[in-house]
Amino acid sequence: MRYQVSNSKEGNSVELKNTIDRIVEKTKLSIYKDGSDEMYLKMIKEFQNYVDTYSFWGKDNATCTVYCNFQWCLAGGARDLWDQINELEDEDKVRDELSFNNHLQELTSAILGDQPN
């Protein structure tokens, strides 16, 4: 899997490449640095669609693939915050879909703040 950062009219994006049955498929996702709430939510939606489209959670190395690809979608302070949030303090804990979703929820709360219901 290779990564390529490029500029577009919408801002920075990252191109993620996946090989499926010897066919390379490219997906461009937004990179969130310190933009608006809408930009953050757009990036999250794009990433979740990407994970669902390629059904990563059902594959070998799913955790590594999802966590590594997600970090490419972050830059600056948001990336630093993610690095702090996704650390596992207990050696017995494992990274999986549930831990990723919990880390993502914690990051969203940290970036967007507590939103009214």
C-alpha cells in the first residue's frame, strides 16, 4: 500500500492504494488539520465509507490497516491528538474495531467539543 499526499481545490488529500485481485484501486480522502467542524465530519464520513467499501475489518491485518490509513487522514494538531488518544495503556488490551471506534469517538469529542443533543 502506498500513500501520496496532494493538493486539491478542497484542500489537502491523501491517495490510498489497495490491491485487490492484482488490480490497484485508488481512493482519495481528505486530510484534516485544523479546519472547520464540517471538514472534520466530512473526513470521518469519507474514511468510514472507505473502510466499509473495502470491508477491512474482516481481513487479516485489519487493525493495522485501519489505524495506519486513518493516521494519514490527519495532520498537525489533530494528528498529535490522535497519537495521544489511541495509545493503549494496558498491555493486555488489543486494538480492534471496537477500540478504533472508541478512539474515534474520543477524538471527535476532543475536536468538536461536547455537542448538544
